[in-house]
Amino acid sequence: MAGGRSITVYGTVMGTRLEGHTTIHRIEATGPSGERLDLQVVARKRRRGAVQVIWDPDGFAESRFPLEMPWPTIGLALGIISLIVGGGWLLIV
């Protein structure tokens, strides 16, 4: 890797352990040249599945986990709730 630039790699959480009040995830990812990367990142809570990691060859790794629930699903739920509340209000008035 030239210049130590940060790159984005995608991997999978393979294991999780607690150290005090921090959660450390062991992530397996594939580097830009096809090499296998074993990374450890710190997160606030336990996660599993796919993860996006900002990684540089100096050993720094910052994780970005996808949302547990996609935004369209959240919007749909809020829309249904507002329809129920609005319909109930119309029936009462």
C-alpha cells in the first residue's frame, strides 16, 4: 500500500468479546490485493454480520456497522402509525 492511505474494506464479524465496558469485534476482511485481513475494532454494543471498515496499513481500523433496520421500513412503520392515529382522530371528531 503506497503512502499509508486509508481504504474501505468490507468484512464479517467473526467473534465478539467484552473487555470492561467496551466490546471488541474480530473481523475478517479481504484487502485490496486479495490478502486476508484480521482486524479488531471497538464498538459500543455487540454486532454481528457485515461491517464496513476504514483501514490503513499502519493498523488503524474504524468500523461502520449498517443500521439494524433499513430506513424505508422505519418510514413505513411511522406512516402506518400516523394513519391509525389520524383515522382514530377522525372517528372521534
